Amino acid sequence: MTLFAKSAHNGCQPTLIDHTRDVLEAFDTLFGIADDPSRTAMQWMQFFCLEEEQLRQFFVNSRVAICFHDLGKANDGFQSAVTDRRKDQVVRHEHLSAMLMVSDPLKGWLCSRPDIDFELILSAVGSHHLRFKEDEFGAWLADRTRFEVLDFSELLSDPACILKSNPPAIDRLTGKWMREGLPIDSVKQLARKFNRRARPVMHSLASCGELRDEQRLRLLLAVRAALIVADSAGSGLTRENKPVTAWLAEAFEEKETIDAKYIQDKVITPRKHSIENVKGVPFCWNDFQVEASHLSDRALMLAPCGSGKTLAAWRWIAGRLAVRPAARILFLYPTRGTATEGFRDYVSWAPETDAALLHGTAAYDLEGMFENGDDRASRDYTVERRLFALAQWPKRIFSATVDSFLGFMASQYASVCLLPLLVDSVVVIDEVHSFSSGMFSSLVKFIEKFDVPVLCMTASLPPKRRERLVEVGLQLFPEDESHFADLERIAGHPRYRVQAIKRGDAQDKASRALNAGKRVLWVVNRVDECQDIAREMRERHQGTPVFCYHSRFRLCDRRERHEEVIRLFRSSRKEAGSLVVSTQVCEMSLDLDADVLITEIAPVPSLIQRMGRCCRQKEPGDRRGTVFAYEPENPLPYDSDDITEGVAFINEMARKIDISQSYLSEYLDRLMSTWEADRYEAFWQSGFWASAHEHQFREGLDYNVDCVLDTDIDKYLEARSQKLISTPGYVLPVPRSAKPKSDGRLRYLRVAASVKYSPELGYRK
């Protein structure tokens, strides 16, 4: 009987033996062989901090794991699922693979070689789909009492070559398998046998108390990730009729490293010219940016708004590449909006074959990003979407959300598939002040446990977070702003004037500023409040541009609002006054330079970020940003204690005549904050077991659910059926409290009432 690995696709249905060999081919192309390892293999070893003598162990254990990873597909339930489309699998195929391995005679055969780590291979095989939990191992999935293991002797030919020994007879393993009971080993008995074998290994790997155990854990993580990556490549490329060896060899060309000259010619120089065209004056480096070139592999850059942090980061990249060439450059941001702006301003200057924007709606955001007349407007930055994560492998310079790459810390499958890029990268992580506690914990553990050049940067950072990053090896830069005259002048320049007001006075303050031709940013903490204020101010100031900006828009409308706001605030200052009413999404997503900021009081770091949207120019001269702050009626979505700290902050700021960014930084340093407990990191700490559902990279209260308006359903379904880029444009987040309806045609999406939606104000509860 022919054993198949997958369902038929594009007229092709790979057999199990062919699929296994495709995965071996992908592994060999990516990593080479033990006696001639590829650049990717050596970067892989360095990233996982493996010792030189573990290189051969990595190769033999990875290749054997590949040979056995899909052994469990040789059962009648799986074969009927991929041939007749009857979904009656009884046990997860990777769990069955592991159970077959602990059965005699396979166990004895595999344990016969001293360089084989049997338990490590067992873990890699059972966990290669990241659905491997101790309490779920061997779970019965169907209403059947038995299933049949089919003859898989053909699949033992490749491991026989690797092990250089004849495979054993497997007659007693084929035939009927029961859930429990006689006459042969039942699934329950084998699961117990497996757990007995796994438990001592699990405990030794989880504790990581001795260096020997930690190095074994590192080897397990490297082998497991390599199996997942090779399986993804062997499956995805074959499915899309791509030649595995040729495609991978081109994506990971050994000589295609990036050097400092490439960065200077392809990114820095075009960006300098674009700045000169806008400002009309020659571009000059400041001393802070020049010094960034000489920072070490691990650094934390703290510099005020307007100091040129991003260009300083590019100089750091060029400096690192002169010492340690890399194949990829990664700029990681906390939100889709900041990643998109990072791509627009910097990464997009690189050749279109190299530049990539990577996040959930990247393809949609790339569409029409550049106006006619821009040299980049005719470029095609898109990738082959059917290849999923593999589509990014040929790209070289990324602007991405932080979880796109660091999500592997939560054992997220797509992020694990991007590890071949991450291990050979220079990484810049921006806006680290905004990370949630969980994201920050993942960042710290990533820096502490894995080896790749990393620069973290932000304008301000609570002292405890700064201490934690320095503790795990980041060089603080600058240690003293006074060492850099330009930086000290920017940070110390009087920039803000703060006044505490009552909530009822806010509209009058906004109206006076608008009548005086000022650009006003009004930030509130909740969407409902944002919509109410925007509607009232539109009625009060008809003919004046008033924009509402928050998260509760269809993506197509939010993109339009974003472009309108950016265009308005960057246009000539001779225009009449304008107003943007926003929630906290503006703290990072909008690059604004407002004259007046009106804000509800929020946590101190958020208030400082909001102030960074005001009087933003590098050298403000006599200009001052006016800040009016008032206490919210409801502390949500923040804690009451955070609002109390915010009130104290505003009251102190209001007692000063002029406020600089240096003073804000000093205040943040004085603010007492507690240590944030490290979170459980699934990739590092799960040890023998591994599951992508142990926790999410972005934790938080799940208040919203993605919906489609009832009037957009047909258009959405049509776009989805044709796999159009416009599909995400119809999706909007709606509060769960609104109880949006279900519609089976929309799969995971729900239906929102269009009568509650307007393109100008978004969805209203």
C-alpha cells in the first residue's frame, strides 16, 4: 500500500517516503553536513550557544529525527484523512511516531549508537508540530476502539543508512492497535511507557542546574527547531512546485552577507537625501550618531525625540557588520503601525528584492504606500503568500512587529520558521518602553539565552527595566548625555509647558487653540470618549479639520485616517488650525508634531510618550508645546494607582515654567517601580515537552473580536475567494460586550452591525 504524507494539492500528492526525503534535502541544503557545515549551520550553533563538539551531535540527531518525524502517519486513520478526506484520525501522528519509537525493536535499534541521544530525538519528533503536552500525549481523538498501523518498513531505509546498520523487523508493531487492553501494547500502555522514559529527562532539562544539562537542552532546542524549519521547507516548497535545493540555495547564498558599504549605499545615503530634500539644507551627523558606530554587539540606546535615534541605529548596524558580517538586518517594532512607518522611512530605500515589511496586514499596507513621483512607487515589495513564513526567507532587510521574530519564545510556529533568518541577523528593537510585562520578559530571556547582536532603543525607560537590560548584558548608551553636546542640547532644551485643568475646560482650550491656527492633539484613554469628543468638536468647529483616530476602524478606513492625519500635520504651517482626537494608539503609531496637547491623565510613561507627539522638532528655539492634562472620570483601562501617579506627575510638571526631555527622564528615574517578575517562556523552559498554546507572546485582556460589517460580507467573501490583498481591509475589531453575531461563512470572524459604524468615527457601541 502506498503511504501518503499530505492531501493532494496542485495535482500532486507526495508519498510519505518522498516527503521524508524532501525534508532531509531541505535540512542538508540549509545546514550542510557535519564535515562541511553551511554558514547557516555555524550561525545556528552560535545562536543556540552550542559548543564545538556538539556540531556532529546536532547533525546526526537532526537527521535521525527527520527520518522518524512522520512515522505515525502510517496508520489507516491518517491515510483515509489524506485520501478520502474522512477526518477520522485516532491519535496525533507525531504522538504515534514517538510511541512507535519507544516500542521494541525500534528503541533498541536507535539506542545502539553512542552518538544518538534517544530521548532528545524522541522529544523533537513528538513536538515538531508544537502540540506536545504531557497531559495530552496519546489522547484518543475519534469514536473508534482501534486503528491499524500499516507497514512502514520502507521508511526505515534512510535511518538505516545514517545508523549504518540493518533495520529491525517491525512485524509486531503493524496491525490493529487498541485504545487499551490486549493482545498487543495498547495506546494507553505505550503512553505510560513513553512517560516513564521521558520523565527523568524532562526534569533534568527543565532544571538546567548543571552546565551539562543546559547544553543538552540547547542541543534539543536546536534539533527541534531545525526539524520544524526543514519540515516547513520540505512541505511548503514541494506544495508550490519549487525545487527545494535550488530555491533554498538561492535564499541562503553563502556569499550573500551584508556589509557596511551596502548599508551606507542602499539605506543611509538615500535616507539622507530624502531628509535633505524635505528640509532644504545639507544633512550633518551629530556626535551622538557618530559614536553609535562604535557600540558593542549588545547595547541599549536611550535618547530623546528628535535626536536621530534611527539613523544612529543604522550607523550601529554598519559598525557591527564591519566586525561581524550578517545576512539579514531586522528592525522590530511593538505595533503594526510603527513597523509600517519604519519600512516607509528607511527599509524601503533598500532594493525591492531585499526589503520586507512583515506583520499580519503587511501586504495590505504595502498597497499604494508611496505616492506617484516617489522612486519607490513602482517597486514590488510583496512575497509569495502561499509560502507563508518561507516567503520571507529570500528577503534581507526587515521592518517587522517584534512578535514576528521573537514569538518563537512562546513556541509560535511561524516565528520558529523564521529562525534561519534571525540567527544570522543584526537586530534593532525599537520602543522597548511600550512592551507589556510579558513581551519585556520574553525580550530579556531572548537577550540572556541566545547569541545575536541586539540594539534596544527608546526615548525613555523606567529605571527597573533599564537595570534589567543592563543586567543581561546591554551596554547603556549614552551613560552621560553631557558627553555629547548635540544630544545634551536637544534633551535639555525647554520644550513643554504643562497646565493641570478640569475636564470641563478641555473643549474651550481646544477651541481657543484651533481659532489661533494651532495644531491640536487630544488624547483620551477610551474609544467611546474619543468618538464623543470628535463628534462634538466637529459640530462646534464646522469647516475645521477634525479627525478621530483609534483602533476600532475597518483597516481600510484606519489607513485613510492615518494618511490624512500625517499629511495634515506635515503640511505647510500656514494652514488654519486642525485637531486630531485619538486614544493611546497615537503614542507610537503617529509621527506628529502638535502645538498643543490635551490629554487625559494616564500612567507616567504613557504621558511622557504623548508629550513626545508635541513640539517634536529637533531644535524648537523659542517654540513651546502647550500641554493641558485632566483627570479621567474612569481609570480604565489603567489601574487607579497608575492614574494617581499620573496626577502627581502632572502637578509637579505644572509647577515648572519650562520642561525639557531631560527633566522628564530624571522624573522617570525617580519614580519608584517594582521589579517585573519573569514570565514562563515556553521555548526555553518547556524542555522535553513543547506546545504553542502554553501562552501567547502578547498577553492582555481580550476585549475585542474581529468582525466584518453586515454590508461588507459579500465583498469580503469575494475578496477572500480570490485571495485579494484587499481582504484584510474589511476587518474591524468590535468589543465583545457588543455581542457580534456569528456567520459560518466567515470562519473565525463575526458580524458587526453597519448602523453602528461610520468611516469617520469608527464602530460605536
